[in-house]
Amino acid sequence: MHHNDSPINFAGHVGGDDFVVVTTPELIDNVCNFVIESFNKRIVDFYDEDDRSKGYIISRDRKGNITKVSMLTVFLGVVVNKSLSLKHIGQVSQLGADLKAQAKAVEGSNFVKKEF
């Protein structure tokens, strides 16, 4: 994958709805903004016109209760490793998951970045 002629070193699927991208620190903001803009532009195609105008769908939750479900968003947790001595990829995955949880606290697609 290339964005503005800048290569992403690695992109992969961690599991479920989690993915990983490995790149250089100077590309992080561009990569995150590209992912968010691309996601937001394309996700609307999965909703009909009425749902798009409302900004949500009516669905049933796991217990069968009728509920409003917001349109899908994307959240990114960005780990910038400057001084950590990591021994396992799971360490990065956990740090990213914690940051992604912070990103979810804000409405709409976004990313949270932290240097370690």
C-alpha cells in the first residue's frame, strides 16, 4: 500500500476487528488520516439513503431489544516506540488496545497516539 509515495512497511490482521500497521514515525499522522478518511468515505455505501440521513439504524441487540445503532466508525490506537525494549508483539498489541479504548471515548472516527 502506498499513500503519497510513502510505503507502509507492514499491514496485517490481528484478529476480530483489530488490524496492525507498522510504519515510520513521520508517516503516522498521514497513514491514520488516510485510513479514517477512506473508511468514512466508503462506509456510507453500506447504508441505505434513509439510514444515512438519520445517521443510525434501528436494530435488535443481543437480548432482542430494539435499539438505535450509530453508523460504523473506526478507532486507531497508535504506539510510537522510542524507548521500550519489547520482547513480544503482544506487548504492542496491548498498548494499542488501551489507546484504541481512549479513542472510542470520543465520538466519531479518530486516533490516539502515544510515545513510549
